[in-house]
Amino acid sequence: AQKVTQAQTEISVVEKEDVTLDCVYETRDTTYYLFWYKQPPSGELVFLIRRNSFDEQNEISGRYSWNFQKSTSSFNFTITASQVVDSAVYFCALSRGGADGLTFGKGTHLIIQP
Amino acid sequence: DSGVTQTPKHLITATGQRVTLRCSPRSGDLSVYWYQQSLDQGLQFLIQYYNGEERAKGNILERFSAQQFPDLHSELNLSSLELGDSALYFCASSASQTEEAYEQYFGPGTRLTVT
């Protein structure tokens, strides 16, 4: 069975601080896909990134960066120079591919204080 | 705006009733997924359709059913509703179904309240 663990239930930082959200996954599949989604207070789920298990390159997109390490089954997300607008619940998710639905973690509630 | 639409936005109904939630995927997307988000269970995958055919089932109750129509819109039917069915129901769509898992784009959700 697949499982995603986001151990940090809530993180609160002051604006402009860097913050890392942890994601640890469990799967027996050799091919799998990892995702991060953002759920702002308005409630919609916004896609941030997809990564497949064969690509361990880290990715940077503006203030966002992702660190994928198969050796530790982790796919962590870092926000650099955080802003109030980054306040949201962030979900890490896992899929086998094909028709498989996403297995989500419980989410990390990120609060950026001005 | 993800391009996925869901109606209604809010729904309030009584226990024992039946409701239908509607979803229109992004233009060109053939796959539709349904998810339930509740405080105790978190985000759970319910069911997936591809071009009108059911392809995968998750934690969907027998009281729930879904279908995808020829115009690719999908409906999720919830019957014999219980208080515990109160949740946010999301629809998502993705580009295609191959062995890869493409990113899923989520609609705004339907907030169901069962009283």
C-alpha cells in the first residue's frame, strides 16, 4: 500500500524567512510519481509540481524549490523568502501512474506572519 | 482558474436524501477523478473515469456512484446520505491516461452539508 507522511501539521514563520515542508512516502512500486499541491484559504487545490521516480534532479521555480531523495523516500519543498501570500495548506501526493488516483498526505498548514 | 468547473458550490441536505454533483473537465481532458476532503479522513480518492469508462476505484462507498457522459462531463451521485458524508468534494481532470501519471487539475469543489 502507498502512504504519504507529512509530519509537520502546522508551521508558523515570519515573512521573509525560508521554510521547508517535509514529505516522506512509502511505496513498493519502482515507477511512481510525486506531486505537491497548495490549498489556499479560498479552498481550491493548486498544482505546483510533478516528479517521476526516475528523475532525482532538484527543481527550482522562483522562490520554490523541491528536493527529491529516493534514498530517504523524501520529496521536500522549500519556500525561500516567504511571503504572506504563501500562507496555505500544502499537500504532498503519490501516484503509481495510469488510472491510479492520488494518495495524499494529511497536509501542512503554513502560516506566514507579516 | 484551473478550467475545471463544478456545480453546485454549496449543497445542504438532510440525512437519507440523494444528491448529484456535477463536474466539467478542462477542455481536451479525457480523465476525470473524484475526491472527498473531510476533517477526519483528509483527501481521499474516490473514483476515476476515462473517456466514459470507469478505470479505478478508491475508497468509494457503495452508496456512492459516478458516471462520465459522452460530452465528458461527470456526475457523482451520493445516496442515503449520512452526517459523516458532509465534506468537500473535488473533481479533477488530467490530460490523458497512459502509464504515466499526469498532473491533475482540480475544480473549486462542492461543499456538501448533511443535516
